[in-house]
Amino acid sequence: GADIIGKNMSGSDSAGVNAMVPGRKCECIIGVVRVRDFSTATEVLQSKVMMFSNQIAEIVHGVCSEFHGAPNKNTGETFLVIWKQNEDSGLGNDELIRKFAEGSIVSSAAMIGAVHRSPLLGIYREHPGLQYRLGSKCRVHLSVGLHKGWAIEGAVGSEFKIDPSPNVSIATSIERSTAVYNVSVIAAQSVVDLVSYNMRSQCRLIDKVIIRGSPAPMELYCVDLDYMSVEVDQTDRPKVPWNTRQRFKVRQWMEQEKSAVLQKDLSEILESDDVITQMRLCFTVEFFQLFNMGYQNYSQGEWQVARRILMDLRSRLAPEDGPSSALLKFMEFPHDFDAPKEW
């Protein structure tokens, strides 16, 4: 990357490039984004799966970049995104990492909204092969896991390339847990502890777990999003001549918007963005209060009370709430709603 070339230019008498420059340890927010049912899409779409993957990648890269994220690895099914401190922001380290933590949460919600609004990806809802394999309500969907920790920045590409570390594995495990709790976005305690009170209040504490690679149990928070409520954007696009001048103007505008993000209260975006607000509309104050009561009883070992509250929540407010179902399932088998003595 840039650092490697710079070091070679500053201290080398030959024209060759020595890529084996020692890596650097850096603190960053690590995000793992996964395309749901990608293996099924690969079997159905076959040769067209590359176009399918690139259409998703365009949205993921664009939204993450807007919130100062750097996508740096794409396997087709997953994207690895980082938010790394830099010296050019004009903010202190603590303030900058807080902005990045909030930006990672907001960009995850915005990314999912953009995928479900996309006219290009909306076509796959009506694909007969996908409907046959995944059901009539199939959609292109993403799940996201967020974690904060250290990683090694090394000679594997650009300056934002991150070498696998225990924290990348933890972020991957957190993303995998979205399927267990049936939610779209899960942020680890390491991320939520950094954000403001307003942003933290937008996240729901759903469990405290032990993840392999983590030295201590960590709390998991989800961002509740009802993506099935999002309709495809059918607005006609203005026909602008896409020449060099227009590209330059758009690039300038995007850089201005990206710089302005660091000066905004990012928690307000979750409340003001039309698509995100639509996805969060069905999650009421009563819903959050009732679940929190159930979770507190669960965490304190009062599992019979937690069972009654969570079943009431499912019957009245949210029949398909994933975290409630996951907690009830864990308490029922093999414990039969009786907390272990060491709980």
C-alpha cells in the first residue's frame, strides 16, 4: 500500500519494492457484513452471480465510505469493513473513535435499507428460481456484526488492509449470531460502550454471552429493523450526461458530505432518515419496556417471571421477535425454565 511504497522510496537505493515491511497494530471498529442465502443464490444464478455480488458490493462500499468506513476484503458472501483512526480528521482520538462507533451502527442500518430499496436488487424478489428455493417472500438481505478491538495493518494490499486477528474472528462470530437471534444488526458491548447515550438508547440489549477469543463475557445489542416493510424505490432517475465533468462534481459533493458526517449528531439519523424510520416504526416504547423487563429477570435468574413476560410480549406485540424466542428456547432446553445454581 501507500505506506509500503513510501518507505521504499524514502530509504532505498534500488528500484525494487520490498513488500515485507513490518505491520502495525491499530485500534479499529471491525464490521463483518454477510449476504444471506448467498450459496443458494450462487446455485440459482450461476454465471450471473458475479453481477449479483457486484450490485451488492456497490451499495456496501458506498454507504460504508460515506460514514468513513473502509471495506477491505470481499469473499463474495462476506465483506470485512473497518473504521480506523486517522490524523487528518481534526478530532481527538476519543471523539473520533466515538464517531466511528456511531457511524458503524448507522451505516449498518442505512446499508440494509439501501439494499431493500434498490431497484436493481428488487428484481431478484421475483426471480422464479429464488422464489422456488427460498419462498415467495424472498429478498436480498444482509446481516452485520460489529466489534471494537486491535488488528494488524500489514503488507496485504492498501493501508486499510487488516490482517486476521482474534478480534476479526470475534466480529465474525457476532455476525453469525444474527441468525440465532433472527436480527439484522448486532453490535458488541465494546462498540456500544463508546457511543453517546442517545445512540445507546436506540440499541436493544438482548444477551450476555461468552465468545471464543474474548477474554470475558460480552453483552450483545441489536438494532431493530423490520426490513420487510421497505418497498423498492420506483422513482425515475434524472437523465444526466455522465461525463468527466459530472463525475468530478459528484466526487466533490461526496467528499463534502463525507467530511460533514463527523460534525453531525449521528443518533439523529436513526430518527430522521425516512427508510430507517420506516423499518423501526413497528418497535414501540411498550415493546422495548416489556422486553427489558423480561431480559432483566432472565439475567437475574428469575426465569419463570422472564418466561411469563417474554411470552406475553410475543403474544401481544411481536409474535416473531427473534431475541425473545432465542431466550425462551435457551431457558426451556435443557434447563426447563430453572436457572442453574451457578447462574
